[in-house]
Amino acid sequence: MDALIESQSTRAEPPLPRSGAHLKILFAVASWGLGHATRDLPLIHRMLECGHDVTIVSSARALAVLKQELGTRCGFLEWPDLPLSLSKSAPLFYAKFTLSLPLACRAIIAENRALHRLLRGRRFDRIVSDTRFGIRSHQVASYQLTHGLRFIAPRRNALLEVAMEYIYRRCYGQVARFVVPDFEKNGLSGELSHHLRFVRPEDVAYIGILSGVRRQSVPQDVDCYVSISGPEPQRTILEKIVLRQVYDLPGRVVVSLGKPDEERQSWSRGGVTVYSYVNRCQQGDLLNRARLVVSRSGYTTMMELAELGKRALLIPTPGQTEQEYLAELHRHRGTFYSVPQTRVDLPRDLALAGDYPGYVPEHTTEDSIARFMQIVTG
């Protein structure tokens, strides 16, 4: 870990080159699912609209989505990301986590070295990294976009959380500022990005929620929209639970199975329509038309729910401690109802979820984008 840090605290602050139009910006996007890519797209679109040159670093499905959305307007670099370790139990998590730490540190160091090889041949005025630990440099003004400055341990192990918060801070290294897609007060992310021990308050900028889905003037003609997602085998497990229970629900119900790699299929039975996959445009339309949403409690999904003012039933992915924490946090706050995957009873749980009002943000994504641009590009 010391080799990773390289005496960061003794270095001079990175320079802030010219502000205004025509900045060259390197934007790195984590590839752990699609949430980081979808929340970053509004920021990248705005940078391009303002005349900046943007080069994107990502991999896997996240990179594919970014290429599909942005086409030739950006340059793209495919660099591998950190592996994401999941587990079904706390003891298994601790074992896998401990074994993966050396590999993670090695990957961060390799990523940072690759960045500095790139910087020797190309000039950038800003670096923005959405949870890519190695993409930061003391040579270029670097900003870390993240809602996860604190790690949530299984069973809230306090010692591990303090240790990991410290390690997170060191892994992020020297940056001009941490940019958090949340609000400073009554934040959607809770302790994930608030009450921090190892980050100075003046180094954190809370900009508000970021959603790639915006409100549309459409009729609310879907009583329940069920969005199934997550890594295997948990995605398939939830699919089986939903398809056993969904036909007992009243009204019009739409289900997306979240299977983009298979041939697209759909079928209807009674008031239920099931799609093997819906694209981002269709997803946005369904979210707007739904009176109530069933989804995982991923942070990007929750920002979309907040942007649209939706009620929801949250089903966290087992083993993903961040999702489990967010679901429990908002159930206790009384904003969203949640239930563990093993105890899902859709008729019962949807009736309960309808009594939870959802999260009301201080402002919408458009204001958050403006705040981000002011911080990063001046």
C-alpha cells in the first residue's frame, strides 16, 4: 500500500490549467455494472456541448454503453477495471476480500502507471474518475466522482469499516476534490459519503443527484414496473421469484428480466407483460409511466427514483453490502420500503411499499450538472 501512495502528502497541489472552452478531459468510468456509466452520461454530454474534448476510459458493458450513446464524439480507451468480489455470507465475504486485496492493489498500481504512460504522450487539462482508483495524477487537476467514500462492511463491522475508509482515502490518492453525487444534508447515500473521518470537509463537493432518466409528460398507465438486474446467480434467482408471483398482482404490470445478451423476447399473460430486456430509452419510458417500481437498491437506480419522484419496493442484491445498507437506511427513514430477496412476497410487499412516499431531492439533475461543471471546468 505504501508503494501505491508514493508519499502523496508531500506533493504539491496539482495545477489548475486554463478554464473555459476547449479543455482536454480524461473521464474514467468504473465498469461494475452499468450504474456508473448511466450517471456519467449527462456529465459527458454537457462537457461535449460546452466544446470540451473528452476521452473515456472504461471496459466491459459500461464501455459498450458509452460507445453506443456517444459514438464518434469521444475517444475511447479500454482498460481493465478492478475485479468485483461478491459473496452470499459475511464469513465468505471476509475470506474473499482478504485474498483479493493484493490483487486489487496491484491492479490500482498498474492502472496508475498506464495513466502516466498516457500522459507522457498526450496532454489533458482535467482528469475526472468515477471510482477508478488508479486514474489520478499530481500532474493534472484530478477529480474523483464517487458516492462511496466509506465502505459498508457485512454486519457493520466497525473496525473493518474504519480500516477500509482509511485505505479508500489512500487509494484515491491526491485529487483536487471529491465530487459526490448527493446532497450535503439528508443525503440519499447516508454514511457512504457523509461524516467522514479521513477526508477534510473542504475537499468534498456535494453536487446533488445525477440521473440519466428525466421526467416525461406521459400517462401513469403502468401500475407496477419490475426491473430485474444484478450479477449471476442472483439475477436468475430473483427472476424465478418474480415470475412465480407476478401473475397474482392486480392491474397492469411490466417486467424487464435484464438479459441483454440473449435474443430479445416478450410475452403477455393477463395484465402482465414480460420483456427479456429493455434498452435505456424504453427503461426511462417505463419508469416514467409506472406508479410503483420494483428494483434493486443500487445507488444509480435510487437517484433515478428520486429524480422521477417514484415510490418503490427495493430488493437488494444479496452479498452487496452497499445495496443492503441503502435499502435498510431508507426503510428506517420511511422513504422506500425494502425486503430481503429470500422473503419477497410481491402482493404483500407492494401494498406496503405504496405507503412510502419516496425520496424528495433538493434539486434535480440539471442543477447538479451545472454545479459539476462549475467545479471541474470553471
